[in-house]
Amino acid sequence: ASAGFPDATIQPIDTLSYQVRTKALSQDDQKKLQLTLAAIGQGSERQLQSIGPTIGRDLTRKAILGVGLAIAGILLYIAWAFRKVPPPLNSWQFGIAAVLTLAHDVLFVLGLFAFLGHFKDYTVDSYFITALLTVMGFSVHDTIVVFDRIRENLLRHHDWPIQHIFDASIAQTAVRSFNTSLTAIIVLVTLLVLGGSTIQPFIVALIAGIGVGTYSSIFVATPLLPVLARIRR
């Protein structure tokens, strides 16, 4: 701060390496920062990376494109995979419910990072986009497990009330979904505790996304089906 960089943040990468993050610097300011660090002690610069508006726009465009293509692919796949589901539901209702649930999960993780970005300087970068796409995969996996059991019960129990089929399907798959996600979260928490600070935002995004994905597959995706069925009628 005394050298003219009051907004700089310093994070340890490992025992002998640190990441210094500042606002955009001119070449003169970069040299000044290097001299400031050299005056503190012996060391060398490993990497210098500048994030400008062009890179920011390119990352935003790729993020929107990647998430959009993933959602479109998931919608089409579920509509095709559930094409033989019996009335009163149809395959597109399953697909729309899954996509709306994905939107819920993605918005939750984005909101969390907006909050953490204010208090812990978390940033949205390529690692975050990778985590977001991974979360979408986990989320739709849990959702399809429940949806597949709903389809089986619709085919097997024609005389059951539709609400009873939903409740029974959730009860039959909840423990499996919870255990699957819990094992993944245990591994991620271990990485969060033992891993370096550079991967911390990536791990936090995965933990939050897998947790909310497990919740949403039961409490968001399944209740959306009867709502969509009523809208169709």
C-alpha cells in the first residue's frame, strides 16, 4: 500500500509462491511493482497475466455459448429419452422441468460467487465456467434418476394417483441421490482443506453446485412436472 498499490491482494499459492492481484497496471506501474517486491526479499516473477475488456468479453461469450449449448443438448436428449412416457405427462415436460431446474442451480452458484467476489475476491474465470458445466452434469444426473423412476412407476402402476407416483418415486430415489452426492462432496471437502488456494474457488463452486443440485432434483424438478401438466391442459 505504501508503494502505491492500496488495492493489491496477496494470496499464497504454496510455501514459497504468492499471487499478487491488482487493478490494470501500465508498464511503468508493473516495473514499479516488481521493484517493490524485489526490495522485500529475494525472488523471481513466475507469471504476469493481464485481464483486459477484450478477454472479459470473450470469456463471457464463451461462457454463455457453452452453457446455452449444454442446456439445449440436455433438453433434446431428455425429450428423446422420455418419448415413450405415458399420459398425463409427455417427454417435453420432463425436458423443460430439467432445464428450469438447471437454471435454478446455475443462478444459485452465480449468486454465491457474486457474494464471495465481494468479500473474498473470488473471480469468474475459465475454471469457474468448467465448474459450472460440471455442476450442470451432476444436477441433470440426479434429476434424471428421479424422472426415470417416475416413468417406471407410470408404466407399472396405471391405477395410482399421479401425486402418489411422484411421492413414491422421490422416496425410492432420495437416499441414492443423497449418498451419491455425499461421496462426491467428501472428496471435494478434502481437496478444499488440503489443496492450494488457487483451486479453492473451483472447489467451492463444485461443492455448492452439487449440494444445490441434489436438493433441486427432489424439491424443484419433480414438483415442476404437475405444474407443467396443468399448464398443458
